[in-house]
Amino acid sequence: MSWPISIRDTRYLENILKEGKEINLPQECKYNSEVIYGLLQYADKVLPRFKFLPNKEIRKISDSVAYLIRPDLIKQVGHSLFGIQPLPEVMFPMIYGEDGIKVHLRNNPNELSEDWDFHAGEYMNVGQELFRCYATTISWIPRMHEILDPENHSFQPAFKLSDMTTFLLVPNDLTDYKYSQDEIDKFDKSLVKRALEI
């Protein structure tokens, strides 16, 4: 049994990606897409085959991850996967590039390499959420497995990308999402449905 985590309509995203169409990204996701895109500029350090992707595909990955991601799970310490976490009452979100720095880096990207090994420690929740988004994205974009892992078609590229992003991401660079009441209602119903299956 699995618990739903995404709040947005993942069926929409899956169909768009599998059909090779452009994602109609909600405005609030665009900031986070730019942050993810900025961090993906270091991806070939841990995943050399990433350099074979055209920029359009890298943009598609960053858009998809930004669409799927739950900033509320990444920006708080110690989280529950169930339900939507309330935003703090006073919040000053960092807007992409507002201080002249498009993407802040938590750690030095020069430490990254193909043999680099990362232990997320206190950032395990960040890594898990990013892995969910990268694994889903890679599996839905046609031929992505063939490019990034032609021999095994494994989840290894998603692990490497999520570890790299977790290592470099400053969580406050992400902006929070305001989900519609319809999205929240559907999400809550899916949680209740799964709970009743136990």
C-alpha cells in the first residue's frame, strides 16, 4: 500500500511528459523550476551522461520536478508525509534572483564527482522528496532511461540527481505553493481512501 504525496494533478503531468508536450507550468512553480534548473547545471559532475541531454530536456526535468515537489516537506525540519503542512504565519519567501543571486549553494559543487558519495543525514527528508520527483520525471519522459542509464534503466540517475540537489539546495530558495481548495480536497479524499484500505 502507498500513501499519496503529490497534491497537484500527477495524471496531467504524466500524460504531458509521455506525449512529449510542453508543461503548462503554474506561475508559482516557475521560481522553483529556475532554482532546480540552476542546480542541474552541476548534474554532469555526478552523472556524466547528463551532458548528452539537450537544454530543452533539462528544462523539462526542472519544470516537472518543480511541478511535483512539495516545498512544505523540504522547508521544514521533521515532517509528516500525511496532509499539507501549514505555512508559518510570518514568511518572507526568497524570490528567484531577487538579491542578485539566482541560485544559492549550500555546499561547494567542486566536491562533486562521479564517485562522490553523499550521506544526507539531517537532510534525509529533502533527499527523499527530491528522489520521488526525479524518479517520477525520469520514468515519464520518453527515452530518458536510455540516455541516462542505457545499460540498466535503473533508478540510479534519480538517486544521483536527488543527492546532488540535496547537497547544493538552500531550501529557502524554494517558494511555497498555495494549492487550490479543489486540489486540497482531492488530496484529502485520496488520503482517506488509502486509510480505509488498511
